[in-house]
Amino acid sequence: MLVEFWHDHFNIYAWDYIAAPTWAAFHRDAIRAHALGNFRALLGAVAKSPAMLVYLDNWTNHVAGPNENYDRELFELHTMGRMGYLGVRRQADVPKDALGRPVG
């Protein structure tokens, strides 16, 4: 049941012709291997799995403009929840530092 929980939590779209071949390895190497272990190790394994990299369009990454999809997913869904992410606040309500830059 715990493996299924983590697999549902870190879901990927497996019906895509690119991601489908990586689904079994994702389930075996990332989820099943770390389901009862350290959460940080589970996050690392999920982030590095080919299935998640394909699912989050990681091939579009480059130095000048990295793909922030996994970071956003990590903050919004896997750790803080949607309400803990600054993206759900009105722009005027986002806390700012002394220089006026958003913080959080």
C-alpha cells in the first residue's frame, strides 16, 4: 500500500509514447526501492528517473534558462502544498525583503 501511495504521489503520465517505456523502471528503481527509506533519497531517485525527466520536459533544459517544472512540482505538491507556495497569492500580498524582492 505504501508503494502505491508513493507511486500515486509522484505520478507520471505513462501513456505517452516516450514515457511509457520508462514507467516500469520508475516504479522499480525510484518508488519501490525507496518506499520504506529516507524521503530525501526518494525525492532524489524520483528527480533523476528517466520517466520523471521525460514527463517534466527535462530535455528543454539549458544553462541560460533551466526548466523549473520539477522544482515547482516539488514545492507545490510534494512538500509545502499548494497553499504554501507563493504562486497562489495576489502579487500585492507576496512578502518582500528590504530591496522589494519576493521572499518565501
